[in-house]
Amino acid sequence: MAKKIRVCSVDDIEEEDVMRFDHEDKSLIIIHGPDGNFYATDGYCTHEKQHLSEGIVDEFDIECPLHFGAFDYRTGDPTVPPVCVALKTYPVVIEGDEVLVEF
């Protein structure tokens, strides 16, 4: 059974913004998409170990601040080279005004 972990309140992340979330041995990012939904992926770029929380959200892409590769954060798929390995994504659940990530 999946474990739900509270990340923040829905008001803590503005639309098209990103927040870092560390839990146990994982570092993730939470993104509030332009569609109003929240998304969670691994926090480190798969190309080099740069944290994506310092990247730029552009529509449905998160751009790595190191080499400017990008991922579709809804699926984790690479969209702009040099990244070529997908990010792991995690389900996000909204309960009341709380953003929860399922592990």
C-alpha cells in the first residue's frame, strides 16, 4: 500500500513554480502546473546531479539550470537534450488544502 507524505499546502506553491521536498533518502520536486494540477518527480537531473528545484518551469517542462536540458514533469520524459533518461514521477493527491505525495 502506498504511503502518503504531506509536502505543503496548495497555497505554498504558485502556478508554474517548483518546490524542493526531501523525505528520508529521496529528494523530489513538486510543481504546480498551469493546468492547476500538482506534479512530483525525482529532484535531480538524470544527466548530471543538479537539483531541478533551481530550474525554470515553462508550461509543462522543467529546465535543468546546469546544461538547460528539460523534462516533461507530467511524465518525466526528456524533452530537450542533453537529457536522455526519464525522471521518476510520483502520484500527487490533494486532500483539503494539503499536497501529498505517494511513495
